Amino acid sequence: MKQRILVVDDEPELTWMIKLTLEQTGRYEVRTENLAIKAIEAAREFKPDLILLDVLMPGMLGSEIAEQLEKDPELRAIKFVFLTAVVSKEDVQRASGQIGGHEFIAKPIGAEELCRFVEKKLSQ
Amino acid sequence: MDLPKIEIPALRADGTTQRSVVPVGERASVLIVDDTPAKLVALAAIVSGMALEIVTATSGEQALRQLLKRDFAVILLDVNMPTMDGFETATLIRSRPRSEHTPIIFVTAEAHSEAKHIRGYTLGAVDFIYSPIIPEILRAKVRVFVDLFYLQRQVLLHNEHLESLVAQRTAALTEEITERKSAEAALQQELVRHQETARELFDARVWLAETDRQEAVGRLAAGVAHEVKNPLAIIRLGIDYLSKEFARESTQGAVLGKVQQAIMRADSIITDLMQFSRQKSLARHPTQINAVVDNAINLVSHEITVRNIDIVRSYDDSMPPILADPDQLAQVFVNLLSNAAQAIGQGGRIEVVTRSIHLSERDLERDETGTFRIGERVIAAEIRDNGSGVSPDNQKKLFEPFFTTKPIGEGTGLGLAVSRNIVIMHEGSINISNRPEGGASALLMFPVAVEG
């Protein structure tokens, strides 16, 4: 069975492109969500193995979504990785402070790198 | 200026003067010397109407005694006197400085004795009068000397007055000059203070403007970076997706490859711009510059090895530390070493020299930021290469953002701009110039860390 990945970002084109990239491998089933406030609901419905979560979104921060996921016994098992447009070492440090030391992917990431990252994360 | 009025007596045709001189101060005195009391009385009678103080003496000795007591406008001196005659008396009168110039009129009966005349004149006689005396002539002669006496006294007073005026004026001028000088000195100090204040204000304004600008640019860049990175992510993933559909050898594949490279370029520019525009707070602490340079050399070792370049380190190991953020400063050396390596191309030599120097005038020429003063102790680090050097055209633009001499795609043109910012935040200076023997030299200077 294909592993499920939920992509949450306020940019529909980006989520669509990530979906295409991941599905191109033929190994994943991908669902996208562009409204941050609907992320939890989507996670409950879709029951993904991994969520790719944009840090900066209108309405709700990626870190807040992550917090709710971790509190929910039903969703706690879901792995998540942040997507961010951070650029420097300080940004990385600040961002990892915000997202509680979780891993993150810096945009713009290439397809190969993204797939490798996702594969690694899912195998952990 | 009030000067006493002087009236010059006009000479009349008959040789007498008009009675025009105004007596000044005490009345003028006349001394009449004659051993014959009757003659004394006669002479005194002649001059008695001339408003003079008349003093008589019956011998030379008596006359000299009178001269000790006061000054006379004129002396009428009988030539023929027993014991001490007129000439002897005159000699003694003349020998005293006080009466050296007192006019003497010799009274003599021997009108035509040339010899006596000559003797009298050599004794300083001013005039002779002959018996029998004609009162008008005597009075006229006396009058001349009395007027002269008054005039002299006036001139004297006048002189004293002038002298005191000159003294007053001199004192006033001296005071004025002193005042003016101290006022000038005070003004000069004030001017210096004002100039300093103005400079500080200007610096503060420049700093504020710069800070404002940097903040604005920082915010703008952060916003732009965030907004640009998302579309770049879309493009990159999209291109990667399409690439899998085309063979690498096909034209389509080549096109997509170029697009991928362009995306990477755009991304690195955005990243560098963010780095450049952001106001980083430095974590500065006493740091040995040699360690920072070593770290930077390690970071570029791959490029150095690939290009077959020798690195020669010539360190002064006993230097005091500088106040630095080692990571940020290493970034500067990485940029400079990397530039040097690219200027060399293949096969060459980079020399890294560190030393502690007291700035000479020549060193100051390379302090473009005007940070240092002559004689100041600084820590200098120099990177010398034997590469292509810097063309005069490029010299001025080196530190401008987005200026680059590298092929498109190899440099963003922000490396030196970022480096310069970092150096300035370290209160240091950076200069890149050509070496006389060829190649370029990048000279960095930093203040010595102040203890405590």
C-alpha cells in the first residue's frame, strides 16, 4: 500500500507541484490542503503517514498545527516536516526554535532532494 | 585728545616778541647778579614790571646758592665782580646739569672787547648787554628768554601729556590685544567644539540614515525573499518533473537544464541579498585573527586544491586579540581567499600575512574608511595573490553590491559588499589594491581589543 502524504501550504501551485513530484515516484498517495485551519481536519480524514507543513501561513502557523497534532492521541503518530523559505543560518536557528527543533525543508527544493528527504523521513 | 594750546610768539621787526605767550604754572624767575647794590636795584627796577619773580645776588657764590633752590628763566650776570667774576660764575653754572642750559645775559661795560665776547660765548652766554643799559633793550632781551621759558615749560607739559596719552593708549591697546587674543583663542576653541559637534551630528545622522536604510532594505529583502522563494520552488519542482519526461540529450532536456541553472542562480542571489541586507548582531569577543584565517583557509581548501594553488602563511604569533565575531570574520576571509583563487585561475600562490603594526602615513592611505589615526596600533591581515590584479576601472566598484567580474552564474557580486559590511561592523578597514610585483593585495586592519 502506498504511503500517504499530506501537503499543507497556502500556495495551491506549490502544493500541486509537490503532489506531482511525489506521485511521479509512484510510491506515495498525496493530498493537498491550502487552508491552514483545515489542516487538522484533513489529517483526521486522510490519516497521512507524513505531513509537509509550511511554517508561515495566513490564519495559522505551521508550528501551531504541529502542536495540535502532537496533543491529539489519534494524530500523534503522524510524522511531520516543515517547509520554509528561510535563507540563512540564523533563520534556520530561529526557525528550529519556533518549530521545536523539527526538521525542515528549505524552499526552493529540487525534486530529487525532496523525494530523498521524504523517503528517509518515512523510513525512520 | 586735549592738548594744551601753544602759541608761537611772532617776532617783531625790532627783535622783540609780541606779548603773546601765556604764562604756564609758576611765574618765571629772573636772577640778577651784581656786586654793586645800586646796579642790582637799577636792573631789578627795569624788569620789575614784567610779572617776574626777581631774585638778586651780590656775588657768584650767592648766585650759585640761588640756583640750587630753583630754576630761572634767565640770569643777568655782571662780568666784573671781585673774587669770582661773571665768567667764572658762568662756568660753574654751566657745570651743573640742571642749569646747563639756563640762558645767561652778561652785563658789561666793555662793549667792544672781542676777547671777552668770545670767552663769554664759549661759556654758553646767550647774550650780552652793555652799560649804560637801555631799559627797553634789556626788557626785550629778558622777554625773549621768559617767553622761551614758558614755551619750554608748555612743550614739556605737552610732552608729558602726550607721553601719558601714549602710555594710556598703549596700555589700552595692550589690554585690547590681550583681550582680543584671548577672545580669538576662545572663538577658536568654540569653533573646534562646533566643528566636532557638527561632525558628530553628521556621523549620527549618517548612521541613523544608514540604519534606517538597512532596516528598510532588510525588511524589503526578507519580504522579497519569502515571496520569491515560493514561486522558485514551484518552478524548480515543475522543471524537475518535466525533466524526467525528456531525455537529457534532447534539446528540450538541455533547455530544462538551463532553466534549472537559472533557478539556482536566482536562489543564491536572493539568499546573498538577504544576508547582505540583514542587520546581523555580531557576537564579538577577543579573538586571535590567525585562528580565524586558518578556519577560512580550511573552508576554501577544496577550491585551493582543485586550482593547484600554494598557500603560504606568514603569521605573527604574538599579536594581541581583536574584538571579533569569528564566524562572520571567517566569511570575509573566505570571500577574499576565494576571489584570490579565482583571480589566479590555475596554479599560483596566495600569501597570508598577519602582523601588528603602528600605522604609518603610508598605511593610512589604505584605510579608506578613515577609521584609524597615525601611530595607532592595529592588527593587519593581508592576502596577497599573484593573479590578474584589479583593473583601475574596477577598483572603485569592487565593494558595490552586485558588481562582479566573474562569469554569469559564478558570482552574485555581493561577496565583497557583504565583507565590507562585516569589516565595518568590526570597526576595521578593508582595501584591495594591486601589488607592484603583480597580483592583488587585500589588506584588512582592525583595532586591538581593549582589555577589560
